[in-house]
Amino acid sequence: MTMKKLYLGIPKGSLQEATLDMMKKAGYSVHVSSRSYYPTIDDEEISVRLIRPQDMARYVEKGIIDMGLTGADWVKESGSDVRVVISLVYAKQQLTKVRWVLAVPEDSKVRTVLDLQGKKIATELVNVTRQYLAERGVVADIEFSHGATEAKAPDLVDAIVELTETGSSLRANKLRIVDTIMESSTLVIANRHAWMDDWKRTKIENLAMLFEGAIIAREKIGLKMNVSNGALKQVLDKLPALRKPTISTLSEDAGYAIETVIDETIARKIIPELKRAGAEGIIEYPLNKVIL
């Protein structure tokens, strides 16, 4: 009997390492050879291929792959008819959405998009930019940029539409943001015929659930501690939780063991407060997945 396979596309390029790290936390070990576009994965039911995020939605739509991860920007740019399974907010540097922005040189007289009437704009996101301008009644010359877009203004073009995560590269190139064209997050997308197949749909949903759990876990930590009978209320009052904390009684009526999940950003603030409220043996530990 032929083993069923799910064909999965992983974005090659800037999102590649962040995606592989997410998949590792989700429980999948993926090995990428520097000379191959076919990584190996420790799940014999999955076949993986590295694909440029710009091309991912088209290959998913055509059924060349069943499932892929790519930006919402490239799905919109390609106009591909795919099933959006889930949105995952992560980028190459941090857990955040990225933005496509309209930018001009710092000393440009352009203040709003209306000032770009008849001007020249360079971008890789041509179709989305054209739609954005049309909605505002602006006619401009939009040229496709093969790279180094930020270096093209002001000598070659009047403005650019470029992807930014922190804005630092734009500032370094003395560019000023005029407007945000769109925000984008990473999408898990599926071929519509694959989605109608019960086995593939279950496999896709399982992967999406684990991926989301891995993303959520990146901002969370687990906490364990012991609390005496008299200090339980004071400790619980200090303790924010994803859900209500788990409370177990210790042997010989020695108090309680508490376990919970909290945002990593607040751990350093509340751990001393928990100690002062009566918590003992506080243990902080990292999480791979948090399934809500």
C-alpha cells in the first residue's frame, strides 16, 4: 500500500530560519542541505520543499504542493485562490507583523500619496501598490525592483514601496515613511483540493495547530512553586495566568504546589513579588508549545 504524503512548502530566504526554528519547537526536525531544495523531515508522511515566498501561493493553488507558509503580502500580490488555514505572527527578527511602506527621501517634497501623481515608484510588490494607488486616484509609473530598492531613491525613482520590520534600514538610507501600504503576517495556506481530502486536511490542521502553539510559546514561560497554606491567597493575587493556575496539595498538609503559564516579559517583575508573598522553590522553565 502506497504511503500517503503531504507536500509542504517552506519559505526560502529571510523567513527560512525563523520557520525552521518554529517547526523544531513544534516537534519537527528539518534538515536543510546547502545544495538541495528538498529538506528532510522526521515525519515520513511529509515531503518538504524550499520555495521562494513570492512563488508559494501559485504552487499551492496549482496543487504542486498541498500546504505552504508564506506572507499574506505574497498571497495578495499573486492573486492566487488558496485556502488560508491560519495566520502566524512571526518575522525574521521578532514576533511581529511586517509592513510594506511607501517611502521617499528625507528631503523630498512629497508629503502624502497624492503628491506622487505622475511620479515613478520602485517596488517588488507591484500589483498591491497599483491597487493602493488606484483606490486613491493616483496614477504613477510603477516599476518592478529586483533588489536594492532602498538605494534607488532619489536618483532613479521618486519613491519606493518596501518591506520593513523595524524601519532601521529605511532610516539608514535616509528615507521617510509616507504611508503604510499593508501589514503582513505569515499564513499557513492550503490547496483547495487537498483541503477537501480528509486525510490531508487533518494533517494540515494538525501542523497548523502545532505551529501556532510554538509561536504562542515563544512569548510564554512556565512557573512552578510551593506555597504554604497561609500564603496561598496572597500568591494567587500576584499571579496572572493564561488560564487559572493548577493547584495541587502537598503531602502531609504541607501546603500547595502551583503551576501556571505567564508572559515571559512579566516574569522578572512578579517572581520577586511571589517570593515576598510566600512562594518557595520557584522554578521558571521554557515552553515549546502552548495549545490554547
